Amino acid sequence: MPGSRTWGGGGLALWVAAQCAGENQDQKGDAKACENYWRERLRWSAQAGIEYWKVDWGERCCDPAFRRMLTEVAREEAPGLLVEHARCMGPVNNVPGSGRFADADASLVEQSTEILGFSDV
């Protein structure tokens, strides 16, 4: 696939929560402050030789704009880093009805498709 990137699996990887420090469901930080927070951590990852981030749960887990920002900032600050975005769902997909993703609410499918559009994995 043109422009696709791969990871050999031999380096360091992190599991990252989709949120800034101190955020909760009642309080989200300023967008620019959040971007700066992640820029710093991405620079740390680049300096430490981290090659892969898996981003899934967190207060911004269902926010494609946050995830897109994180990916764009990663490409600037840590160009060798692969960012995987996993759309969080509870056990057995947490989808009402059949429990099958194919039968999920259209907004869940649209959101997941959008996230896959910029996820490296």
C-alpha cells in the first residue's frame, strides 16, 4: 500500500491513554495545552527510541479530532513512530443487539472508519 509503514516488532512500544494528564469526564484541558503536552511526550519517545504507540482508552478515546491531532504531531515530533489507534469498546464489542460490529450504530462505524483513515496500523 503506498505510503504504508511497518513495524518489525523488535523495538520499544507504549500503550497510551487518549487524554492529557488530569483530564476526566467533567473537565477537559485546553486544546493547545493538550497538543503541547503530547508534543513533549512525543519528543521524549523519539529520544528514547520508542517505535510504536497503541492509543485506545482514555477521556478522549471517542474523539477522532484528538486522535488525528496526536497522529499529526507524532509525524512532526517523532517521524519514525508508528501510531495505532484502537477504537475502544467493552467486552464482546459492547454493541447493543447482536454484539456484532457489522450491526453497530452507524455513528460507531463512521467514527471507526474515520480513525482508521489516519491510523498507521
